[in-house]
Amino acid sequence: MIRSEIIGTGVFLPETIVTNDALSRRVDTSDEWIRERTGIRERRIVRDGETTSMLAVAAARAALMDAAIDAGELDLIVVATTTPDETFPATATTVQSRIGMAHGAAFDVQAVCSGFIYGLSVADNFIKAGQARTVLLIGAETMSRLLDWTDRGTCVLFGDGAGAFVLQAREGEGTIKDRGVLNTKLYSDGRLHDLLYVDGGPSLTQTTGHLRMKGKEVFKHAVTNIAAAIEASAAQAGLKVSDIDWFVPHQANQRILDGTAKKLGIDPARVISTVAVHGNTSSASVPLALQTALDDGRVKRGDLVLLEAMGGGFTWGAALVRW
């Protein structure tokens, strides 16, 4: 059986750090208010002229270096983003050009904060179908471009960043002992649009619009949906949730991470959290969090790792990986 093994990872964060105290001088809020409700202390924000593709290229180069391959070996680039440089072409084609890949294909995936999980499923299925051997998957966002900086309920939550995986086809035995992506589970429910959306777009308003959210309702759906996705992924692999070594969630809000862990009986020590220093970086949050756990030695070769996310739309999903 062909498995999609993750052979390289890389991340990039903008240099500018915006603390809660700095935000409190811009909007009616405080460090205590933000920490109590979200767990966030600071976030990275792009400078003027710094684009999503720039972050994506930096993360891509780091992942290629980690994988010890060059762009000439890639067959496909998938970029998960809600904040593309331009309405078209796809940000992935900009990355393709800048890293020197003059062949294959490149396209974007838009599933908001679930984008990296959706993109991982796309990459995995291309590899399983034999249409690609080596795929570069990137989650990259400049969420600060979509924020209403007068809305303290949303502007304190988000940050900018990028993370990338290099996936490559490997032969496996078709068991849960195989390294690589073991399964992916994707879901959506368009009826929940009004709970989390951006109030603009090329067709609707000819503007980018601003992010709008009903936080309490999002929280309730997030815990329920994410827990169900985790259980479905574990069940498909013939595992109990307790068999999984590490959980790498989308970094939306520490209360969502804690609520999901409590609902499933997961030891909080096995949940990777970087929300305090990254904020919500949408599709970039899962690879950014995972990289932190790889760098500090928590996630090791052979570990079972569950990646999950939920975003506007609503979209949500999970992916089980043997590292």
C-alpha cells in the first residue's frame, strides 16, 4: 500500500510581535481580559509589503531543506490559505515560481482554519492515486489583513505565519504501524455560515471585507465537531483515542483546546498548544504547533499524531499520522 510519508517540515513567522498590552493601546481591552478568554499573550503580524506568498516561500524553503530535496523533485504544490496575495492567480503558483519549480502543478485550497487538514487530504489522495510522488503542502496566512481593528472580540485572536510539509510516496503494509498519513476525515456544514465569516469578497462587495464571528456559538460547535472528528479518525484506524500519543489542534482558543480534551478524556499534557505565542494563524496553526513539538523533542519518530482543525464555513476535520 502506498503511504504519504512526511519527510520534511518548515515554518516561518513574521518578525513583528504584538503583545496584548500593545493591543490594549489600540482597542478597549487588556492583557488580563485576552488571556482569560483566549489564552493568547502575543501574536506575529506582517509588516507593510509583507505578503502571504513571502511567508509561504520561506516555510517552503525550510521544509525542502529539512527533507534534503530541491524543488525539481516536486510534482505538486498545494497552498492552504484564506488570505491570498491576489484574487488570482493562486498563491501556490507564485510559490512555484519563487522556489524555481518549472513543471508539475500548483493550486490553492480554501477551507479557512481547516485548510491545512483539507490540503493534507488532497496531497495524500494525489499520492495514493499515483498522480504525484512528492508534494509540497503549505498553510500560509496574513489574517491581520482581514481584521477590523476596532472589534476587540476578533482583532485580539489572530496572527500571521506559515508552515509546510513535504510528503513523499512510500510503500507500507497497510497497517497502523506504517509511517505516514493513516487517514483523513473531512466535514463541512454551510448552514453555519453566519457564525464565522468575512463580510466581503470580489463578487459580493468587490472588497476583501472584515472577519465577523459569534464567539460563544463557535465555541460550542468547535468542541462538539472536533471531538467527533477525532473519534472518527481513531475508529477508522481501529484505535481508541487513548492510543494516540499526541494531539496537534488548530490553535484557535485555549478554552476550545481544553474543552475538547476534557470531552474526550485526553490528558492536557498530550495536547500541543502554541496559541499563547502564535494566536490563531488559521491554516498555518497546525504545522506551526507541530514544528514546536518536533523542535522540543516531544513528537518523535514512530509516534501516533492526530492533527485537527475547524474553521469558518463551517469546515472541520482530522488526520492521523504515524510520524
